Amino acid sequence: MPCFIKMAEASEKSLQQLAAKVGRYPEGAYHFVREGLGYAVHRVHGPESPAQISVMRYLLRHGLDLADLREMYENGSLSETVVAAIDDAGGFERLNRHVSGQDLCWGLRDYAQQRWGRLARSVLAAWGITETLDFGRIVFAMIDYDFMQKQPSDSLDDFGGVFDFAEAFDGCYQIPFDA
């Protein structure tokens, strides 16, 4: 799904406004998906390197996306420092920390279980989230309001029927034991 959060530290008020405008899900649901995206990205791609963080901060500061940055890189209009950070990060392939809709859904499931244990499905249901398509609706609302970006191939359909909530939340939860 989204390659990175455009407004990495979106204010509480902004998410509150988004929830009020969309009206379908409460603010807490948007916070959960934003936090869960970070969890899913870390799970799929591992931790961000200092160079990746530096480049992402540059993008945020200048209101750019990866396509803009690639164009500037190719036409030589970036400073040597930014070019070096891109190269140190491993190039554009390593900067794109995209996760699929399916990967995001599974990451959100695991994140919810980690946060709320056996109550995860109940917490999500209280927010009106009862199927994976609800995750997609939240993500695409955040995309529409510039909290996230998507790749051209991303679609709301990517979130449909990824898993059954009853099976995914009730059937496989195990209490973690530290050995």
C-alpha cells in the first residue's frame, strides 16, 4: 500500500477533522491504521536506515514524492548531500517501502492482536471495522486527504476478502510466553 506517510506526524486535530469529514469511522480507527502501517512496513522491509530516514525527511520538508525525487535525481537538480543519501539508502528501490493491501491487512491484524490481545476483534468492531475492506476504506480516505500516498497500481479491491475476521482474530490467537 502507501509507500510512506506524507504527513508523518499528522496532528491529532487533522485526523480528527478527517474522521469528521468521512464520518464512517472514528478518529481512533485512523490512528490505529496509521500506527499499524508503520508496523507492517517494518515487518515487510525491516528497520529504516539513517540514510532512508534522511531522504524521507527531505521529501516531507519539500512536499515531494518519490517520483518527483527520481526526476530531480535524473536531471541533476539535487544537492550532492541528497544524492549521497539516496545512494547510501540503496537507491530508489530501497527507498520505496511500499506494502501491498494484503500485507497491510495482515500487519494490522497482528498489530491489533499485539495491542489488545483477544479483545482485538471487539475493539475494531466498536470502530465499525468488521472486514478487511474497512481497512482499505480507511487507507483510501487517508490517501484522499493527503495523509498517505499510493502507487498507481493500488486499489481498494486489494483489501477485499483478505481474511475472515472471525478466523483471523478468534481462531489463532495465542498468549505469548517469554521463555
